Amino acid sequence: MNTKFLKAPRGAGVEVPHNKHTDDCESVRLPLPAQVTVQLSQHIGAPAVACVAKGDRVMVGTVLAKAGGFVSADTHSPVSGTVKELTTVLTSAGAAASAVVIDVDGAQEVDPAIVPPVVTDAASLVSAIQHSGLVGLGGAGFPTHVKLSLSEDKPHPDFLLINGAECEPYITSDFRGMMEEPDDIIEGIQTVLKYLDIPKCIIGIENNKPRAIELLKQKTAEFANIEIRVLKSSYPQGAEKVLIATLTGRAVPMGGLPIDAGCVILNIGTVAFIAKYLRTGMPLIEKRITLDGKAIAKPGNYIVPIGMSIKDVVDAAGGYACEPAMLLMGGMMMGIAQYTDETPILKNNNAILALTEDEIGAIPDNPCIHCGRCVEHCPMRLSPVEIAFALSQGDDAKLAKLSVNNCIECGSCSFICPAGRPLTQQMRLAKAQLRKAGTKK
């Protein structure tokens, strides 16, 4: 191993129930809704800037908003129809964001500007992906072209790591992608390896997906530069820093990115999209999501247009079985609870969970019993109990010393805490407090 990279400590994580109820449910394309609301900020970085106006007719693939900077992404229309209004909506996280509301005409006429891009080298690949609107499809929504933009002041990547772990309970959308689009996954991988001159790819898949492991092993048997690595089913195995540590033994330095550990890491769905986009020129306008939970009448995996509301998705899929006690955008561990089902689907959505009281299983917040389980199970080797105390004391220096900014907000500490303390939320508050202190300073 190259000794210039930090060696990664191995954190324990937690054992969570799999609840992969929908792994046998093939992806079904839902009927179009009457209206979509496409947010212009659904990625890390600057929001996209609208380039359409009220009354404009748009087609499938029409650019609705251009990237607002390098760390940003274009946004495209998933439907044909008429722009009803440009408005401000609350995001799934409760922040305000600009959005384009489109009345759908049902014709699904494709914009004539949609043509396959010409890719001949790394620069043209990055440019093509930048115009596709692609962001990481498995989590935070980091613009993909930024990940693929290599620079001389960073190490050249030794590894392309493909995240097929899908370690969150309930979610099976990535598994269905592996089963339904294996050739696109392999094509996308080979494209990135070729143009970025990366010597090896490792696909990490948890051992609770034996069919996907077997299928991709068959599909990659002829490629010496692609390895399938079977991972232990443990949460948060799919987190970027954890996956890098597990697959390469390297660590991402605090405040750094995967490229600082000599790695480019992409989600299974991301590389499959790259292959399809280079063939067709169709930008990112739809998403495969898992719809599950006891409050859902017909759980399954569905392909939906970006901007379709959760309510329209649920109604088109068969409706609610009962009133949900909690509606999550994302998984049980890192998903965001929604205050309304009018929230639109985003590019990085991978699941909608409508849960009943018995599925939530919340423990009331009790005093800390100093058991140390949060420390034992933190995959980043942090001390959530000490961080929570430093936050309560307003001790910014202590928060910095305890490396709270290394927290990946996976939720393992909250999950394992027998006292039911909201440790993950306290970690987020502590990081926000440090940012605030830094701004003041």
C-alpha cells in the first residue's frame, strides 16, 4: 500500500434489522402526476439558477435551471408541459428553496436538444456529466462532475470504489438496480476507469445480497480491473469514509475528500446513469425509489419523475394502508422526517418510508448512564457522550479537540443508546456551533 495515505481505524458500527421486504419487487414505472415541483437546490453547493419563466412550454429534458457555480448542478424537466410558476418551497430539511412548478400535459415530448454527448477524454467526460445534472444518487447529492474533476494538487486515484452496500434497513432500490441494470453498471465503470486512467475498481456489496453478488461476479468475470468485494452486513458500511476504510485500509483526513485517500467513490445508480446518459443524452430526470413501511398498501420499488410529490407517488402506488405515524424521506437511520407528503422527490432520494408507531420504536430521552456504547459503536471513533457534554457547556475548544466535524451523522450512537438520547441531533448542533464560532472569529 502507498504509505503516503493515512491508515484507517476500524469502527464497529451497529447491527440493524435488514427489513428488505421489497427485494423481490421489480421496479415499476408509475403514471405521470398532473403536476411536478422541481426544486433548484437538491444537491450540495450553490442552487441552480432558473432559466425559464411562467408560461414557458418545456419538454422532457429541457434545462429548467443552470448550475450556480462549479459545485452545483443543472436541473432539467422530467415532463412536457407548461411552467405554472416559479415559487419558493420548503425543502425536505425545512429550508427555503426556489422551485419550478410544471403543469404536465402527458405528451412526454422529448426536447430536440437531447443528443448523446461526444466524449473523447477526461475533460469532455466531466463536461458531459456536468451538463447531465448528475449528483450522487446514494446520499448527500454531491455534484458528480466535481468528484471526477482531478487536479494536480491532489493524488491521482488508485481506486474507483462503487458503493453497493445499501446498509440502511428497508431500502432495496440499489439492489434492484444491480439486478435490473448490471450491464449499465459495468459500462459506466469501464467508462470512468478509461477516461480518468484509474487502474482498478472495487464494487463493495453487503453479504445480505447474494443474488446481486453472484450476478455481478458473472458480469465482471472477464474484466481483470474490476473486483467484487463481499462486505459484512453492518451499518453504516455504505458511508463513504467507512467504505474507503473497509475496501482499501485508507483514511480520509479530517476535512478532506475521498480523493485525498486516492479514491473516487460512486454509487451503483450513479455509474449506471453515466452509461445510459452517454448513450442517449437524456439528463437526470427520474429516480428509482423504495416505497415501504406498514402504512404503505403496496410496498415496492418504483421509477418516478423528479419533482413528483410523495403524496402522488403513494397514491399512484396504491395509497396508504393506514395513517403513518412518521413519514421519512430516506432510510430509518439517516432519513429526514417530513411534515407533509406534498414534499417533492429529489435527485438523491432512494426511499420513502411510511411507518407505524410499532415500527418507530422510539425510546424517551433519559439521562445518560455513561455506558460508553456510543463510543464503542461509533464508526469514526468519536465520543458522542463527551461531545454532547461539551455542547451543553458551550465549550467550542473542546468540540474542536473532540473532532466533532469528523462525524458522518450516521445515527449509530442514537440507535445504540439505551437511554434514548438524541445524540445524532446533538452532534449536528455541535458542528453548527463550531461553524458559528468560526464565523464570529
